[in-house]
Amino acid sequence: MPGGPPSDTLPAESGPAASPPARSGESPLALKRRARRINRALAEQYPYAHAELDFRNPFELLVATVLSAQTTDVTVNLITPRLFSRFPDARAMAEADTAELEAIIKPTGFFRAKTRNLLALANRVVDEYDGVVPGRLEDLVTLPGVGRKTANVVLGNAFGIPGITVDTHFGRLARRFGWTDSDDPVRIESDVAELFEPRDWTMLSHRVVFHGRRVCHARKPACGACAVANWCPSFGSGETNPAKAAKLLKYELAPGSEELLARLRAETHRAAEIRMESQRRTS
């Protein structure tokens, strides 16, 4: 999940803001209704939305999320099979040779800082949690290299505890949708949490990030091919011509990927596996 410093230094503080921002200028009820309509439309567009980092347990997801700072999930997924084959748990990683660990994770960038964080993180998990990744936000954010974003990813996807993951994609779209007027990740998380039920937070995060990666790009959003265009106050900030916008779509929505998209929609329960197969063929 690119978009943060290599040590994931988001503030650990949480809780609602003192006073809600004006945001889009709508009444709170109208804003909430529009936000939930967008969520429903994204659910229809991405019924296969899921965590795009590959993992089998909380430790693997924690490590993969730390590695994902300032790189792509695809890059992380390419190196983690080797990484976890060599260091399958916190105890093994705590005893890792620094040079060997650096060599494995080097493709993810900022590998020296990430290595320091992973070694320190693994040692803390072993010393303070008997080698088991804790399942509470207040514990996770004390680990080296772990901020609220990483903690919410782990809680929502490895422990089933609702959380809003504010990465660069989520923050950008939350502002474009008028859900927040802030650049601060903690404030964004608080503003968006007011609009949705906690049970929706984790899947909302996946859907918004999926949309940001595939359609609502940072520099040139594909407005003319957007499933939520009718409810987006930022419509028109990108290409509005449907034919031209379609050419901007990425991943399974991109022209020529119809077969992959059909498989994902038909087998939503296997979406992660299907995506992994697709990535292996193109890497």
C-alpha cells in the first residue's frame, strides 16, 4: 500500500474530532446518505474487493503492510513468499541476519529502514507478546514501523475487527467525495467513521482503495467511466468523455482484461487467488 514514509509514522492518537468539519456543505443527513450511496455503488462495482497483500496469518500481514510503504502491493507480493519461507514467524525473524533480510526485501525500497523496523518489531512481538501479534490497536501502534494505517489493515483483515485504512488512495477519494476536508489521516479516519456503521469500515476501505487504483487516479481520474459519478461532487476533475475515460482504467477494468474481470465477478470467494495467478503470469 504505497503512500507513507517507510516507518509508517502516522500518529497513534484516535477518537472523534472536537467539531466536525463543514466538508461538502451538505446537511449531516444528506452527506451521510450520499456517502452510503457511494459505498453501495462501489460494492456493486467491486464485489470481489479484498486485501491486495497476500498473507496467511496476522504476522505475515503485519510484515507485508510494513513493507508496502512507498511501493506497490504487487512488488511486496513478489518477495514475501521467499521472505516467509526463510522467516515464517516472529521468532525466526527476530533472529534474522540483517544483511540477509535486507537482500530479500531490497526490491521494496527503503530496505535498510524497513529492515530495522522488522527486526525491532519481531523482537518486540517475541519479548512482549510471546511471539503472537496482538489483536488490539493500542498494542499494535506501539510496535516499530506500525501506525494507525497498518494497525487497521491488520485488525480488519486478520482479526475481523472493523477499521478504516487511510492510505493515499483513501485520503484522496475521501476528499474528492466530500467526506472530509482534511489531509490528516487521523482526522480523515474520524470524519469518515461518522458516516458509516463500524461493520462497513473494513470493506469500505477495500472498495475505496480499489476505486482509487483503478478509476479515480491522482493525476487523471477517469470520471467518464466512474460508477459513482452521479454522487461525486468532484465529477469533471478528470476525463469525462466515456470512451477516453475507459482507456484510463487499470487492472481488471482496463480494456482487454474482460476475461479477468468476469472471473473475479463470478468467483468472488477466490478473488485473491485469481489475482495472484494473474500477477504471476504478467510478472
